[in-house]
Amino acid sequence: MATTETIAAPRATGRALGPVRSCLLVVEGHWAWYKRNWKATAISSVGLQVFYLLAMGVGFGSQIRSTTMLGGHSYLVYVAPALLAAGAVQNAAGEGTFPVLGSFKWHKIYYAVTATPITSDQVVAGQFVWMALRMLSSGAVYLAFAAAIGAIISPGALLSLLFAVLCGMAFASPVVAYAATVEGEGGGFNVIFRFIVVPMTLFSGTMFPITQLPAWLRPLAWVTPLWHGTELARGAALNTLSFWPAIGHVLYLLAMFVVGALIARAKFRARLAS
């Protein structure tokens, strides 16, 4: 006979919740759903990265000779850290679109949460923390698989994981800000997936150096978060990361995240106050 799990109501303490505690409660709410439904997202969050690695690194890569363009490494080793960053961006798009819209429009979870002492700002913070944890866990599983097939050659790949999460969050914040403004059924999200995520994955240095692109097209790659994330992740994994370029990449990604997060905060405030 099916059983229904009950969650005890929190005991009153007479004290207002602090911002950190409130943020963690939002994260806990996401986790309560995810631990029962993780199988529904396993393929999209981890499986696709693994399939890309097998297809491009092992399959296609078997036809590519090691050259100076690849730093003297096999194509599998060259592409593995870049696909880690690309996977974080893809997860950011997945987590920042329909789940956010659904929490406003269909399930109204955000409205229920802000009916408690938790504020809209804390909802946004919890959303971002949860997304970062999802990217971190998915990336860790991918790295473990990549190491098992010989795609990881140095401990610097662990730093690549942090860079990939930063890259994903830089892309996630403007996506979440946009999702908070959507009133329809989310048809506009197709533009993000088809005309931003896919071209960015193909032409931001993930599969090949952007020096192979026409000169007029390279500046478009430079402004994408994935190019910066790829440069960081690949440099850390292959031990070719230079200090000042790395600082520039990190600052760019941090700036993109902060601007997007501030816009998202304003959009959440406006929508949840209506």
C-alpha cells in the first residue's frame, strides 16, 4: 500500500530567519523534489555530456592526429574539459528556463515560499545556489567518467570543474532573469536553446580552436561565456593556464553573473509583488 511521507512543520523559535538560513531552506525545497525525481533529469544533466565525450572524443577523435594545435595531446584529452564547461552551460539553460517559469506560472512555488518570512531576494539566491550545486554534482560525475576512459591527465581537472560551474552560472543568471519575465508558455526558450546554446557550443572553442574561425567571426566567440569557461577549464586541465589571462576570464564571468543576478532579483521582486 502506498504511503505518504509527511514533513513536520517547523517549530516556532520566536526569531526571524536569517538570510543564509532562508536561502538554505529554498535549496532544501529543491532537493526535496529532486531526490524523488532525479532520474527524469539524469540523461539531460549528465548523460548528454558523456555521450558527447564518447562521440567526439573517442569516435571522431580517433580520426584526428595529435598536433601542435591540440598542444600535443590527443583529441580526447583536448575536448574533455571543454565539454565539461559546455555541459554546465547546457544545464544552466535547462534549469533556468522552464523550471523557473513553472515555479511562477504553473506550480506557483515561488508565491507559496514568499508567503512565508522568506523574501523574493532569498528565493533568487536559493535558486542560484541550487543551480550551482546541480552543475557541480553533474560535472563531478562527468569528470569521474572522463578519468575512467583516460581523458584526464592532471589534477588540474578539479579546478576545471570550478571554472565550469562559474561559466554555467554566468550564463544562468541572465537566463533566469529572462525566464522571470515570461508570461506565456515558454515558447521563446526555443530561441535560447537553438540559437544561443547550440551555436555557442559549436563555435566557442569547444570542439576546435577559434583561430580556425574566420577573423570577423572570432569577436562573437570572445563575448560568449562559454569561450571564457573553455579557456579556463582547458587551461587548468592541460596545465597551460596563464595567470593574467585567467584573471581576465574569471572577472568577465563574474561580471556577467553579477549583472544577470541583479536583473533577476529585480524581476523576481516585481513579479512576486504583483
